[in-house]
Amino acid sequence: MTTAVAATKWTKKDLVGLRDLSREEIELILDTAKSLQEISLRPVKKVPTLRGKTIANIFFEPSTRTRISFELAEKRLSADTINIQAQTSSAVKGETLKDTIRNIEALKVEMVVMRHPASGAPHRLAKALDVSVINAGDGTNEHPTQALLDMFTIREKKGKLAGLRIAFIGDILHSRVARSNIWGLTKLGAQVVVCGPRTLLPSHVEELGVEVTTDLKKAIKGADVINLLRIQTERQKECYFPSIREYANLYQINKPVLENAKSDVLIMHPGPVNRGVEISSEVMDGPFSVILDQVTNGLSVRMAVLYLLSGVRNSGGEE
Amino acid sequence: MPNKIIMNSDEMNRSITRIAHEILEKNKDVKGLAIVGIRTGGAHLAERLIQKIKEFSKQEISSGILDITLYRDDLSEVGPQPNVKETKIDFDVTEKTIVLVDDVLFTGRTIRCALDGVIDYGRPKSIELAVLIDRGHRELPIKPDFVGKNIPTSRNEEVRVYFSEEHGKDEVIVEEIK
């Protein structure tokens, strides 16, 4: 793949969302990730780039994939890492978010990777602190590194993003993955369609420049990529849809449904997967699925983000 | 002071040809040899050396391209990070003699990075260094094995090596930094 953005320089201290990035900045992250990919194939899977830097991973929400991926990316760049889970931190004793981070900053940490249940939490922190803040998922707002790794995976498999039709199926309303993807993909010239039960489609989502439908057949027709979102079964209690079984009947991606799809369609899922709900086991383990490639690519993408942000310092924090 | 042309296209070609012969003279076992160019100037030079070595020895030779950005010792200085390009070393470096190739040898810091980079791929039998221009001012104990031309320079001068693949012409010039 040619690198057309060689002239772009990274100047942002933080990565809070794809909403704030330009097309060139997104491409710079993807190109950098491509360059870093081979490090994970070496006998010694480590480069000294972030030696002596400390990165704090603070997760106020459960996460396996994202936390491990960030930690491994940090280690492959030789950074030192500390991990803080909300359940074991002073947050349960009533310490405010900002005070928790202030304390970590006083320990001379250079970067903070944070997941938080409140939308906008990383934006506030990024403004308040001198250190770099990376959003690892905030409420229902954004999950930028997931969208970047999705875009990277598509670019690897299809060679481009512009002009492709990408369908998101499932709970769009609560999905920060979908939201980040919509910002990123539309900037890079892809055509996005979102599909799910009416109750799980955010109102006015079409204003973001996407096609909206409740008809699965319509959504996957001509789609180059089908990106599935986890049906958050805990939401079922909130009566967004009548039953898991009905959801699976109407929106599950399985072999018969895929007969209407393109013959080279890619099936993606950010995980964790509910087998037999949003996707059948057959399709998940089948030839169209690139779900495990997404996990592998996540590492390179997060290494790229850490590398690029590590060069930028704030001259002074503002309140 | 106007730019001084140090080497023209013919002179560059003659130097590269001589270096290729010297590499073969020193390393009789072409199968155990690999040429690794340092991005970006060194990669162009390496490509030309590889062509000549293939031509003279009638044998294929392992090769690779190294991007040393991630190994730089000045990354923590404030400013945007330099863009990283791909490193491509597809062969097993263990027990190979690696010839590192760069266009200009100056402080030696790039070569230090490249040594670290190559060793992350395994344990080569030995590493040699080929450069087109040695301009002096070493800051590290590094000495080339194959040199196209030694050029005495002052620190406020810059040596530029142009390759037709990238710049449309083959030329080496020295210019004063203002």
C-alpha cells in the first residue's frame, strides 16, 4: 500500500475520538500501524522506542481485549505500565476521577489510557492534564482505537476504504464502536449503513451521513463489510426488544442470510461475541470472518497511537 | 558559498561498482551474505549494490530494508514524532554476514540504531558497514568497512546524496547550512 500522507505530522496530545481527527491524521495512524506490524512477527517482539516512559491503564469498566491489547502494545514499545481497575482503586472510596488521575500524574506518568462509563470523561481529563490521554472507550460516545483497528483490517483485506459499503448491524444506540467507526469511515470516503431494531437506532443518526434501515436484507445487500455489534443482553431488561430469540430471528447473521451478501464480504465483530445471538457459530468460524485478524491488528494500531502521541507534550494544563 | 558537486553520476557508479567488488572480495560465501539498506538513502544504495553483486557473482543474495526511527536516541525531545516506515527483513539473520548500507556516515548514531535493529532479528555471524560518503565527525566508535569516498566537511555543511530513483538524478553535493 502506498503511503500518501508522508508529509502529515502528528501534533495532538490526546486521542479522545475520531470526531476530532482529520482524514490525514487517521491515515497517518493507519500507515504507522502498517509499519509497526512486523515487530510482532520478530523473534524479539520489542523495540526500545518508549523506554523509560510510564503508561497508566485505568479501566473504570470491565475490559479484557482492549486492556490486554493496550498493555501488550505498551510492552512491545518498551514502556513501563501500571494497571488500575476501578473495583480495586480508591474510586470506590469516593475519590473523584480527576483526583485519581492527578495522583497518578504526580508519580510522573507520561500517558493515561482510560475507559470510563461516562461519555466525555476523557475529554475533560485531556483538558485538565498535561499528560497524553487515550480514550479506550467512554460511555456510548467513542472507542477510537477499536474503529481504527476495524478500518485497518478492512484496508488490509480490501486494499482501500473509499467507496466501500460498510454495514453495522445491532445495537447502534449504545455502541461507541459504531459511533467512532461512523466518524472515521465517512471521513475516509466509505459509505456506512446502520441497521437494527428501531429502538436500538439513535434518532437523527442519519445526520452523520449514514444510511439507516431496520431491514437486514437491505443493509447487507451490496455490503463489502458487515460489522456486527454485540447485543448487550443486559439491555434486554430495559425492554429495547421483546426477546433475544426474536432478535436472533430477525437480525442474526447466519449462513442463509449471507446468501444475499457479496461473495467476498468480510464479517467483523469487536467482541465479546454472543454466539448464536448476533452471529451463528458457523459464520463466526467461517471463511468470511476476520474477527481474529481484528484482534491481531489492534496491537499494531495501538502501538501506532502510543508512538505518535508520545512525541507531543502540553506546555501547560488548563482548568 | 555555492553548492559543491562532490560526485557526478559516473563517479557514483564507479564507487558503487568498486564497493560491490570489495564486498565480494571480503565475503567469498555469497549465500552467507545479506545486504541491508537503511532508509531511505541507504536503501537506494543497497539496491544498486545488490544488482551489481548478483551480476558479478551470478548468485542470488538475501536483502532487506531497515527503518531505524524506533531506535533513535533523540525521540524523547519535544516535537512531532518522525513518521515510521516499514522494516523488511524476510530472511533469517542468524549466522549470516550482514552488510549494513547507508549513503552518508556522519556521527555514527544512525548506525548504532541499525546495529540494535538488526540484532533484534537474531544473532548474525558478523555485521559490516558500507557507505558511499564518510564525512567524519563521529560521536560513537564506529568505523566503516567499505567507503566510496572520504570527504572532509565542517559541521555547518550538509552532504546530500541524490539517487535517480527518488530525485531524478545521481549526484553528491555539499552545501552550507544557513
